[in-house]
Amino acid sequence: MTDLARTTDLFWNRTGMDPARVRRTIGNALDGADDGELFLEYRAAESLSFDDGRIKAASYDIAQGFGLRAVAGEATGYAHAAELSEAAIARAADAVKAVTTGHSGRLALPPAGTNRALYPDLDPTAGMPFANKVALLTAIDAYARKCDPRVRQVSATLAASWQAVEILRPDGSRAADIRPLVRLNVSIVAGDGDRQETGSHGGGGRAAYAEWIVPERWQAQVDEALRQALVNLGSVPAPAGEITVVLGPGWPGVLLHEAIGHGLEGDFNRKKTSAFAGLLGQRVAAPGVTVVDDGTLPGRRGSLSVDDEGTPSSSTVLIEDGILKGYMQDRMNARLMGVAATGNGRRESYAHAPMPRMTNTYMLAGDRDPAEIVASVDRGLYAVNFGGGQVDITNGKFVFSCTEAYLIENGKVGRPVKGATLIGNGPDVLTRVRMVGNDMQLDPGVGTCGKAGQSVPVGVGQPTLLIDAITVGGTAV
């Protein structure tokens, strides 16, 4: 069954709504608008968490609703409800008309559709009995405790969702997408005497549970979480000051995501509040630095067959060999900036209006051997994993905490350090990249991005990078 056939059953046959009448209703609401659409959503989601040898929490939730948007110039009228009925949509239409009053826009053409499917339409929440999920989490706990006597606490979380969306426009065009998503996280606390440290690892993507719960996969996640915890047990205080930093491949791309990714979203640049505003065609990074946002990677957490406006996702070159080439665009900001939408119009749910957001954002590989990069550093920091971070979009300033990092001494990776924080400016850091490794990796599938109160799943990635002189906040001089 096609995605559109599935959503026809969910949103029209099941509710008794008539597509032709609804189309006329939204057509009247968008008369004089520049753009707009009806967004329909049905979502089933579950989460099970296991802690201290027992199920700590279990939840299952079903949500459905619609959001109706009218766009006139830079203004947006948006109304939403959890009720799927023609009466509710009619009330929403009356509300969004306010933004089009006195506006004489010409409704934008709908996005061109494709038949591309980047992931299966299966429902992971329905594909595995509850007892089997509990047994899996119990097995994870038992395996972790057998691995090392220093394991003091094991936490594991299994989560999945199944989202069906349909976008209807006044001309009758419809786009649909069925989006599965799963994630398995493991966190371990290891102790030695009075000292305790934590390690964690997770993975997931747009697939069924079956791909993530085979023993060799979840055991590898436990092994990695335990390795991190034991490494941190032996850590020493981090140095402080401005030093050379080598970033590991994969998940450290979250720093790239936060430090420059948001600054390359269309809305911030249209409003000229981004540090990258007005710099198209100019050098913003060191030679060899190429950054893309690619929502077309099959099965990846940040991928979308179509975005939440119905535009097919794409691979967008943001920075090419250090030169700023483009921004990530939704339909409204693309129209106002006179460029094409890139398939980056995303929303958390039917209760939120879309905005330009990242999908899978990563730096392409270079030509340097990672061992060569480390060997070139006399004294520095090798940052392998990151925790939380903050960034100021207007100037690119960021602060990121390292959850796994090591000293580099005389070209060799040395002692692990604790409490390292990277402090810098995203645009400035891009110009300080001196070596780009040939080992680009994507993250294991755990990214979630927040913007303007909305959270969406994303992916990040990068190769090993050598960056000159980042300020490191630590505890040792």
C-alpha cells in the first residue's frame, strides 16, 4: 500500500471527512495568500525505560490532529486542533483568514512530487510484543553487570514512533509520508571506591526494532557505554586555556550542527540575524571544508522522503571548499529570498508551524590520515564525545562540554581528562581547521534538535578535524 493510500484510510475514510469539501474550505481560507497548506498528522509513540534492575517507566501514546497555515508576505496565520473533522477545519479557516485580509497574493505552486521512499512504512510500535521488550531490557542489564564488577548502575531506554502525515493544498495536490523511528539508549555508572563515572551510547534510525535488538548490536552498545565509563574513571582534570583541539569523527559533528548549522538556516539569514547573513559566495571556512545538509540518506534518523510542507528532501551544499554556497530553506523563506525551497521545512507536530530546520548535517571527508593528524600535535586535546552545548545564532559563540576527551602529548593520545569544555565562535572555528581526515562518519542515530520550542530528529557527522587554538575551559593550569 502506498503512503497516500495509508493516509487516505487514516484521515479521510476513518473520519468521514470529504477531501473535496475540505479542499474548498482551505481554498477560501487561503484566498489572497501567498502560500499555505493543511497538515494532517497521526502519531503512535512508545517508550520503555529500565533502571536498577526493573522497569522504571512505560508509556504508549496516540495523537492526531491538523494544522492550517496561511502565509501573506512575512506574516503567518496558523490554527490547529486535535479534532479531525470538517467543522474543526472550518473554524481554523475562519481564524487564519485574518492574515490574508487586504492581501492580494498569488498562491505559490505546490512542490514537485517524487515517488522516492527512504524508509519502510512499517509501524515499529506494533511489531514486537511488550514482554519481548521487557526481556530485552532485562538482558541488557544482566549483560552489562556481567561485563565488569565495577558496574554499579545500568539504565536502558527503548523508544519508537510511527508518524503518518499528509499535506493538502487548495489546488487538490496531496503529499504523504509514513515515518517510522526507533532508538535504543544505554547508560552505565561504573565505580571504583568513592569515585563514580558515567558512560552512555545509543543508536537508532527509521527502521523496525529488528535491526537494533539483535544481540551483537545491543551488546556493542553496552560495551561502548561501559568503555566510556571506565575511561572516565581514570580521567584527570582537563587543562584550561587556548590549545589545539582534534575532534574525533561521527558524533562530534554535533558541535558543527550547533556552532554553524543553525546559522545556515534560511530564516536567520533572511532576517539578517545570523553571523553568515550576506556572505554567499564568500570564504567562511578554511580550504578543504565542505558541509552539506542531506535529508535523502536512506533510513537515517534525520532523513525525510518529503518535508512537512510536502517538498522532497534534498542534498544541499552549504559550504564548498570553504566558500558559502547556500542556506537551508523552507517554502516561505525561500520565496522571500528568491530561491528554491530545499526540503527543510519541518515542524514538531500538527500543533506547530513549519520553519527551516536541519536534517542530516555533516562535513565531507578530506585526505588526511587520522593518525597523521594526531601525530602532528605536540600538546592538545582529543575530543571524542560531547554532551550538551549552547550557541548564540547572532554571533556564533558556543560552549560545549566533552564527555570523553584525552590529552595529546608529543603526538600521542595520552591520559583521559574530565571536565573539558570547548568555548569558541563557530564562524571563527571554521577558519581554524587545518587538517580534515579521510574517515567521515555519521552519528549512530541519536540526534534531536531544538529550535523555537520545537524538537525534531536529526543526524550529524564529520571526519577527524584538527582545529588550531580553541579555548578549553577546565580545572588544571
